[in-house]
Amino acid sequence: MKRLLGMVLAALLLAACSTPVETSDVESKIETSLAEKGFTATVDCPEGMKSRQGTTSDCIATFDDDTIGRVEVRWQNDEGDLVWQVQPVQ
């Protein structure tokens, strides 16, 4: 019983360490960065994203030539700082 209680407490603490982020802000950051590199794309990320250092989230980028890419977002900290990379979807 103590072990189960400890696992539940650990899960609650981990959940408390993540910070909700505005999906539209993440999409905009990626779209702007792509535009600076000469690419036009619309990025769609799931609602309810949370930043927690070391975790990842996936978004989808649709480029102006209808190419689709999977955008892996890696959270650098709990404040919403991120790095991302696009991988082609086959």
C-alpha cells in the first residue's frame, strides 16, 4: 500500500512540474522560424500542450507545396522554451 501511495504521489509531483503552454504561440514560433529560413508552412499542434524539461510534443507542418512534416518539439525547461526539428512524413 505504501508503495502504491508513493507512486501516486510521484505522478502528482511530475504533473505539477509541467506548465501549460498556448498552442497558438508554439505554432507561431515554428512558422516564423520556418519563414526566416525561406519556408512557408502552417503548423498545427495539439491543444493542451505542457512544457516539462526533457519531454517532447509532436506537431504537424503543412508546407505550401503540400509536403507534410512531423515537427518534434523538445521542451528545454518548464517555462516553455523549446527547440524543434521537422522530419518528413512518408
